[in-house]
Amino acid sequence: MPGSSPQAALEEQQELLAKLAPYAAGFFVDGLAEGWPSNETTAYLAEVRRLISTAAPGKPVLLYLPQPISLEELRHEDDTVRSFDGVVLGDAQPEPGSRRERVAGGSAALGVELHKVRALRQALGPGPAIVAGAAVHEPQDAMALLEAGASTVLLHSGLVYAGPGLPKRINEAIVHSRITSSSAHMQPSQPQGQLPPSPSFWANWGWMCLLGLGMIVGGILAWLIAMTSVLLPYDEAFLEKSRSEILRFKGHLLHFMSHDRITLAGTMISIGIFYHQLAKHGLRYGLHWARTAVISSCVVGFSSFFLYLGYGYLDPLHAGAAAVLLPMLLLTLRGLKDLPSRKPPGVRNDRIWLRAQWGQCCWVVMGFGLGIGGLTICFVGITDVFVSTDLTYLGLTSAELTAWSDKVIPLIAHDRAGFGGALFSLAVALTASALWGVNQGEGWLWHTFLWGGIPGFASGLLVHFHIGYTDFVHLLPVYAALLLYIAGLYLTYPYLVGRHKNPEGV
């Protein structure tokens, strides 16, 4: 505790060691900033070192060096420092009121930290660990500390100023640096960052491409049917009513069913585009985040087929499509590997990066919104089936529909629940891509969002205006999602597609 004497501090350390030794992988010890006389500090640190070696033999013990301590002070403690397995440098907080946008040359705190790391590495040699963590607010800071001699980098205030994605960005920069240096050493003529040979199309990723194409083709066919006859022969057989009978009873009823099926078709096309792109540019090169996005979305999508249990109508075409596409998913799972990306990551927190963060936020919010919407539609589809605006548009009540045909509501429920499941499946793929896939130069991801969003929004908006179902409250979620979608495309374009170069000029 602050203000403790060396003896009181030792008693506290003994209590901590007794409780932490079974769980801790290692320890770092503080004692250089207590204001004790030099000889008492040295004796205290030696005793703590002995206590740890007794309570937790074989576990590393590092000495904590407070940020204000100077190199001159460290030289007086040289023997003490060398008696530990390494050192941990304290974090430095940014100056009050300082701008967090980095400028050429970096911050003063980082410069001081780099100087200390170089001096310590030169004094300690290659063996002892040096853990640095002052003013690491962007990947380039961490890379500079590692190049200066740090063994490990800790993150503190950088997580506040750069967000929770900072560790991922740093690790990607480290891995890319090691890959390029290794490739240059083994094959000097090979361009840095060149993608490794991809597996055969039929090995795994190609099947997901075909699954995506199957979703696109299925969506187009479903759209054409919904624009023309709306009902298939087995639908009419289930209803025991013909299309003409439905029109005579209530014309809006057929329009309403068409609107459900067209929105489902557009969502299917969007899912297919995402699957194809994630397979071609992600699974093909072993990107773990793309694998997570695709597999999670597929699990949700195929599971939603069983929502028919809630309304009792089994769609033969839906069942047949699931039976054809499921083996493609299973063949995709064969031999998938996780490999690091070979593309140079962004290492600066510049204006283009910050702008892309806002765009990424728009996409993530949109993805969560679509997910909530999909789950809500699924729940409504297997319970009440209609919301109040639906019945207002139809000009009918549920009781009147049931009186006309007790099978019409189960048929509509099937369409609604199917659309909800598809929308949630799309939301999973979209949200995962937005959370983990946004990285400098990933232009294919921007185009995936562009072309993947158009069918879904086009089907959702155009059919409502075509059939006259334009209730503002009903369409408000679609308007909000469209604004987020457009904002995300606009804000991320320079970072993902533009000619934005990293400091190495790649």
C-alpha cells in the first residue's frame, strides 16, 4: 500500500504470494518508487525475489520500472535489475489536452520509452524480457518498441484512444512483418506480401462458392415466381384455393403474399453474394474471421428451416433446396486451415482510419439491427403471424382470414418465418464481416457490402411501394438500415478501396 515501510510491504507481499502462487504464471515486483533509502530498496527487492522463488519456483519474476525513473537512476540499480528475469516499463498517460491524432515523429512519451528500451536491451543483453507499454496507441508504436528490443508490449490507454480492435491490429502487423521478413530471407525474389498458393477449388472453399451461387440462383427464381404467379401449384393444393379465388376474396391478400416472398428472395440473393465473396477471398486464403462468418451464418440459415414446426406447413421446394445445399456446406468443412493474412495491415491512426471506424460502426449497428429484426420476424411468424399494420393494409382480421380458409395463415406464417430466418442468417454474416474484416486495402469487402446490400434493400423497398404498402412506421427500420448502409459505404471507401498507403509505401 502507498506509504508502507519495507517491512510492512514484505508482509503484504507474503500474503499476496500465498494466494496468487497457485494461479499466476509469473510476477512483477514494484519497489523503486516508494521513496525508501537505496539500501532498503535493494534489500526489499532481494527479499521479495527470494520469497517468490520459494513460493512459486520456476516462475518468472520481473522488476517494475516506474515511468518517471531515469536511465541514470537505473544505472545505480544495475545489479538489482540484472537479478530479475526482466523488467516491465510503466505506462505513460497522454498530456492533458493533447491531440490523439498522431503526427510525424510520434509523441514525446513514446520517444522516451524507445530510448529506455534500447538502453535496457543493450545493458541486459538478448536474454532478459523487456515489457514495454508507454503511449502505444497505434500498431506502428508497438512495432517500434519491438524493433527497439522489447519482448512484449502491454496496452493501456491505447485501448481507450484506438478502441478494442487495437490488439488485433498490432498482432496482424507483427505477423505480417515476420511473414515478409521470412519470405524475403528464404526467397529474395518473391514480392513481399504475395499471397500463398490457394488450395484447389474442390478442396473446400469452392463448395461454399457454389453454395453462394445456388442461393443467388434460388433467390432470382423465387423473385420471378413472386412477381408473376406468386403461388406454386402445391401452395394452391395446400390452400384448396386457386389464385383467382384469392383475388376475388381480397386482392391485397395476394399482393401481401407476393411482398413476403420477394423480400425473402432479395435476402437470399444478398446471402449468396456474401457467401461467394467470403469463400473466394476469405476461406480460400485461410482467414479465420471469414470462416467464422460463413459457418455461423450457415448454421443459423439451415437451422431456420425447422421453423416450419411452428406453423405446420412444410414447403417442398424449401426442403429440396436445403437438401441440395447442405452437402455443399459439409464439403466446405473439409480441411479448412487458419492462415495469417499476407496483405499489409494499416499501422497508423490517421484521418482515413478514423473515418473508417465510423463506417465500420455503421455497419455493425446495421448488422445488429437486422439480427434483431430477423429474430422478431421469426417470432411473429410462428406466433401472431401479423403485426397491426399488416392487418390494416389487408383490411381484414385474423378471424376473417381463418373463416375464409383455415390454411391461409399457416401458409403466410411459413413465408414470414422463412424470411426472418434468412434475415438473421444474413445479419450474422454481415456483422461478423464488419467486426473483423475491415482492414486497409480490403477492397473486395467493400464491394461485398455494396453488391450484397443492393438486392436486400431493393426487394424490401420496391415491393412495398409497388403494392401500396407504404406505412411509414412499418418501413422505418428499413429506412434506418439503408442510411447506415450508405454511410458505411461512404465512410469506409478511402480505407478499403482508396489508394491509402502505409508508412512503408506498400
